[in-house]
Amino acid sequence: MKDGMFADDDVVEKKPAPEMANKLLELWGVTADKAMVVGDTIYDIEMGQRAGCKTCGVSYGNQTAEQLLTQKPDSVIDKMVDLLTLL
């Protein structure tokens, strides 16, 4: 872990397992119902869902909006600024 962020090397179970999200929730003292996982792959979205968080896909990363929608995120955005309307 570096700067409050976790990477694959910091967890035993990789995405889409919820371990990384659960560790962050514990570290920050936040419950899953008050958190949102924002990611650019279906694996990020599934991790958030399995942790019980709201999820938001971002279409400007590794996968398209259409690909992200196959995992049924709560939202998909095309620009970072659009995240402000979801918070």
C-alpha cells in the first residue's frame, strides 16, 4: 500500500474479488453503502459490487461504455467531471 492506495501486490485475492475494496473501506473507516468504486474495467465494477459498494464505470479508460454496461454498474460516465453529479 502506498498513499492510501492498494495495488494487486497488496492483496491475496485479485480483482474481481472484493479484497482490495474491503481493505480500503476498513482503512478509511467507511461502510460499503457510503462508498463508490470507480473503474475502467468490468473487473473493477464486479469488485465494487461484490464489496457492496455503488459502482461507476468510466468510458475513457481501458474499456468502452458498452463493455462496462455488461457488468451493470450503477452509472457510466464519459468525463471525470461527470462524477460530481453522482456524489
